[in-house]
Amino acid sequence: MKVAWDIHLPGLQRLHHVGTDFTNADRVRFFAENMGRRLEDREGLRRALDTGVNPSEETRRLAFDTFFGDTLEDMIDSDFEIYKKIKDDPNFGALFRAVMYRRIAGVLQSRAAAV
């Protein structure tokens, strides 16, 4: 499948690759990486996932869900098909959200431990 791909990268202008073949797995990976960078940069999310500040796993997940939803809405134009799949397919959306939570929580905890 030939797709036009727009991805937002910090510090760079939008990249536009026309005629490049991307698999669905590539597209989901790029979307997840892009979302991950955005989420990792959110100071409020860093505080919300800090186990010293917020010891409740349930509360941390609820806070993450809010940041995830806001970030997802901000990314509607980066890949509408993946955005729509996350929103419209409850199984895929729940799996994507859970994977992102584990990834982001792990990254932020590693950063906090290194400080």
C-alpha cells in the first residue's frame, strides 16, 4: 500500500514521504513513538505517574487515561486511520492504551530513578 506519511518530530519540520511503502505495523510503531515523545514531555503526567506522589496504581492509570486521550486528540492529523482504529475498535484501543501506559510509566520511572 502506498501512503503519504506525515509525522511530527520535535525540533524538525514535518516530514513528508510520498510513495513510501509502510506496513500497518510501521505506521502503528511511528504513531506510538510520536505519542510516546509527546506524553514523556508532559510535566503533569510525570507528576501523576510518580509513585512517591501518587502511590495508587488505579489513580495513576486514570490520570494517564486523561493525558492519553488529550494527546490522542492532538494527533488526529498525524495518522487518521490509526486514530480512528484506536477510537472505534475497543479491543485495539484498550491494548494500545495499556501498552503505552506500561511504556511511558517505565520510561518515567527510569528517569526518576536516575536523578
